[in-house]
Amino acid sequence: MKHKTTSADAAAELKAANIEPALSPSAARQALGGISAATEFRWNRHGLLKPFYIGGSKFYRPSHIRELIEEGGAAI
């Protein structure tokens, strides 16, 4: 009998491998207090947000979003 992989199993495997999930731009904007797409664009242009791309799609690292929040927007 095969063991079904659950999202909790997948999250545990990612954590054990020290790999963090990627946030979509909309999830990152929501995590940053519901900023607008225009604000996201400006913050990218000024280097405050650092996206990475997979197959042409933009993503953000949760650790970077947390750092930005912990700074309290001091760099903004």
C-alpha cells in the first residue's frame, strides 16, 4: 500500500531540506499589509523587494518578506 503525500509531509520535507516555499506576487503583497501592485512595482524598482523567476513567473522568498516586515519599512 502506497503512502499518500500530504501537504504537511511536503512542508516537513521542504523544512528538512532547508527549502522555503515561494510566494506569488499577490500573496507577498497581502503579507506586506495589502500593498497595491503599483507599490510592489515601485519597491521592486528601488530594490526593496527582490523577486526571483521560475519559467517566467515572478515569486518572492518568505524570508525576505519577513525581513522587510521586521525592519518596519525603515528602508521604505
